[in-house]
Amino acid sequence: MEQSQNLLAKQSKDVEFQDVYYTVKERKNFWRVTGERRILNGVSGSFRNGQLSAIMGPSGAGKSSLLNAISGFR
């Protein structure tokens, strides 16, 4: 147990991000792209090692898009 706790402590990092922009293609239907829509516009922030953080906002505010963008998923 102690060995696994030491491993987690060594891997923990702070995460900082600045001026994150995320744009998606808007579609009228599956085949037809009608334009682009900016989902995130210059978002900055940080997550500190050892602190509990929360991202809050209404539906469609971009919470999942933010996490996808800073994790490199999209």
C-alpha cells in the first residue's frame, strides 16, 4: 500500500492552461457543414496538485469541451 501511495505522489502534477480556443464545425445535417462555431474563447486556468477543483456551468457552457481540449483528446 505504501509503495502505491509513493508512486501516486511522484506522478502528481499541476496543470495550467492559457488562452485555450476551441472551434467546431456547425452542421445543418450530417453531410452539410454550414460554418464554424467557437466553443471556447481564450479560457485560462489551473488545477493544483492536492486541491479539489470543480468546473461548473449550465448545460452547453463548454465544460466537457474544455477538459477535452486541455487533455489533448480533441
